[in-house]
Amino acid sequence: MIITSGLKKYYGETAVVDDVSIQLPAGGITSIIGPNGAGKSTMLSIVSRLLGMDSGSVTIDGLDVSNTPSDVLARRLSILRQDNHMTARLTVHDLVAFGRYPYSKGRLNIEDKAHIDQAISYLNLDDLKNRFLDELSGGQRQRAFVAMVICQDTDYVLLDEPLNNLDMKHAMGMMKLMQKACRELGKTVVLVLHDINFASWYSNYIIAMKNGRVVRQGTPDELIRPEALKEIYDMDINVHEIGGHRVSLFYD
Amino acid sequence: MRLFILAIAVTLLLAVISLFVGVSNVSLQTLFSSDAEGRAMQVLLVSRVPRTLAILLAGSSLAIAGLVMQIIVRNRFVEPSTAGTTESASLGFLVVTLFAPGWPLIAKMVVAAAFAMAGTALFLRILRFVPLRDVLLVPLVGIMLGGIIGAITSFFAYRFNLLPTLLAWNMGDFSGVLRGRYELLWFGLAGTILAYIAADRFTVAGLGQDFTTNLGLNYKRVMTLGLLVVSVVSAVVLVSVGSIPFLGLIVPNVVSLMVGDNMRRTVPWVAVMGAAFVLACDIVGRIVRYPYEIPISVVVGVLGSGVFLYLLLRKRQNAA
């Protein structure tokens, strides 16, 4: 379980993450939603030790991220941020192989190689594995990055807006893959999402942030409701139930 | 792999040619004839072999320094001479020459390396304030920083009547290489080996700070290691043979186009191609105006600026 308590982060005078205390349940998909500037990405970066906090603490299965060695954490938790601007020309295979770095430190054994092949085929990248990243489309590259994170084989997988750059088909494929990873590999996936319908359809749990604070949290059934969405997004959103899932219509 | 063996073979062939090109007549025939106290053999051992070794070491290590620099700055167009590194090393060398002229060359080299490291760190710091981190803006900032440091160096060299000496360092030249005056360059080989050992770490760092942290590596430590390799190599080459511009830029870029950027694969390629390129340029410099020589920095500078322009324009076309 990931537990944050009293997490605060300031940029100058403004608190971008303001006293966030949450418990992210182990197993399943947890989505973090909220308007732009709510502090979702910043919180994800703090939880994954990419960014320091000004006060508060984060523990992952009891390990405090501020003082646990980084390579120990790298075998527990992986993080993929958005816009991964990359200048290096690496092949898909080589990129995915670096996911094994926390274990192999560069010397791949048979087990590592099995993980690499598995991650590549998990994301349907077999045909592309010898291509350079700069020769791929945005969506293919995104899948390669996710394959690297899968190859890292951590209990917790944190993804910041993983559906960016993906068309509907691949966005849906990505979410189904996350569900599959939770079910088959026992992963805990935490996502920052902008599309509340994806969050509603695929998540087990949703956390809503606004102005650096957590304003609501709960299951999709509890959260995807007009009054809750009004509080989060300041707009009137109709919610319909289709096939047991709650779907929001926010077009005006 | 077959290509790589071919590259090594070509380099060795060039090295052999380098042994036999020059004003003094050194050939297999003169080597084994028993004329004038084995003069040819002496030339070979005192001048030609050290020169060829110096070229191999300087060429490979400078190319590696360029590669490491491009990886840690994450920009294709930086190398020690477009990041203020060479100029800082030169300033350091001047300072130590002024204040401690009696120190052994190795101590001077250490001072020059320390200055190179400080100058490059300053460059990296300035880069944090460059908005957008435009691909072409980064080397421009480096060249400007180098210009400022170079101007300071020139000013003090002028005041202390050391301008000719400064000119000699800044003009890379292998003609002065003799036995006993190039051995520091073996430190360059150490830099190359270090780059190979830490190749995976550098490649990961080249993916960016977030990727590096995610994989459990200490980003700052990898950057510092890279700075160390770049600074030591730049300083060693500067005090031994002078600066050779553009070399660290062209070779890694060509290799990147050929085999990509996974350093485990590129380090051997860059080292071999760097050595071969400098060998070829040096041989050309010795032949063009025979029996006179054109300094290596001129030959590499002319060829290098051409290739640099080509790479810049190519980049622009790709971006458009």
C-alpha cells in the first residue's frame, strides 16, 4: 500500500500539493483525476521520489521514499512521466532492456532476457523491436516506454497521463492491458487521467484533486455523480448508466 | 561486427602508413640496412611511434569525450570545444604556467582538468536558464561561454607575454610529439575505458533525469562521472598536443547515425573511428605541403566545420 501523510509542496508561495493524506489500495487500478493545475502530476512525482516534498511523508509497503535507497525502490515502484522527450537513438529492444537495470546493473541474465521478450510481446511490439525510437509514431513510442516499465516488473506502476498520444483504439488497448496486468501479474497501477470516462470505466478506485487538495475519493460508483463532478470541475455534467458503467456527458 | 573488424583493420593500416610518412626517410629498406648508426630506427622509435600512438590516443579519447558530453547534455551539437571545456582547460594551464612554472606537466594537467571541470559545470548551470533548450541554442551558449573564457585567457597571456605559447596550445599539432612528451595521453585511454565500463549508466542518464531516477540510479553521480571523463580527456589532450576542434562532434554523430546511441555498442566504434579520423587528417596534413606540415587542428577544423554545417542543415531539414 502507498500511504502519504500531510504531503505539501510549494512553488514560491503557492501550494501545488496541499496537505494530501491518502492511502492508495494495493491491487487494481487507481485513477487520479482533476482539472489542470490540481497537482496530480506533482503528487505522482513526489510519491515516486522524482521530486522532493516540502513536508509530509510517503511510504510504499512501509518503505519511506525519502530514505530508502533508490535502487531498492526501483524494484518496487516504476514511474513513467508524460512527454518523454528523447534525443537518444535507442532501439525498442534496448529501451525495454533498460527496464531490467535495477536487477541486472547492465549484465542481462537468462531471466532478464525472458522478462524483456515478455514485455515486448505484452505490448505487441515484436515487429518493431529492432526499430529506433525516433522512427516510431508517438503512439508506438508510448507503448515502448510502457513496455520498459512493465519489464521493470515492479508491484506498483505509476503512469502520468499514459493515454496521451494514443488514439481511441490504443487508449482502450492500454487500459485493458493495465487491467490484465493487475489481474494476471498482481500489479497495482496508479494513473493520472484526464478523460473521466476512461477513469470511470476501468478504475477500481478514483481520487479527485483540486487546487492541490484531495476533494473526493471512492469507487467510480461513488464518485462519478453530477454533484461530485460539479465540485471537482465546476461544471454541470450529466451522468448516465450504460451496461453497469457510469458515463459522463460533458459536451454542451 | 564484420564492419567493426574492417574499421579496426583500416585504422591499423593508417597507423602503419603514419609510421612511414615524414621528412626523414623511414622505410623497411632503411630500417634494416646497416647505414649511419641505424638512424631510421631511431627516428621510428623516438618520433614516429610516439606520434602515431599520440594520434591514436588523442583521437579516440577526444571522440569519446564528445560522445559522453553529448549524452550528459542530451544535445547532439556539444563537445568540449563548444561547451567552454577546452577554453577553461586552457585558462587553467595558463594560470598554472604563470604561478607555478616549475611544476611537472602532470600537475599542470591536473590544474587544467580542474578548470575544465569548473568551466563545464558552469556551462551546465547556465543551460538550466536557457528557455526551451533549443537544439541549436545550446552549442551557441557554449561557444559564447568559450569565447568569454578564451578572451580572459588571451588578455592575461598578452599581459604576461605568453601569447605565442597560448597560440601553440590552441593549435593542435602532433609534429612536436617525441618520446617522453606524449605519455600523459594514456590517461585519455583510461577515460575511454571508464566510459566503456559505465556505458549503461551513461545511456540511462541520456534518457533524462526522471528515467534515471526511476531505474534507481543517482543522476547527479552519473553526471559528475561524465564531467570527470570529459574534463580529464580535454585537459590531457590540450597539454600534450593542443586543442583539436570539432573532432568530438563529428565522430559520435556519424556513429550515432550508423549504430544508434546505446553506449555499450557505440563506445568501441567512436574510439576506433576517432583514432582513424585523426590519423587520416594527420597524414593528409603531412603530405599536402610536403616537406612542410599543416597542423592537425587546421585539417580537422576545415573538414570538421564542413561536416558540422552538414549536420546542422540536415537537422533543420528533418525538423521542417
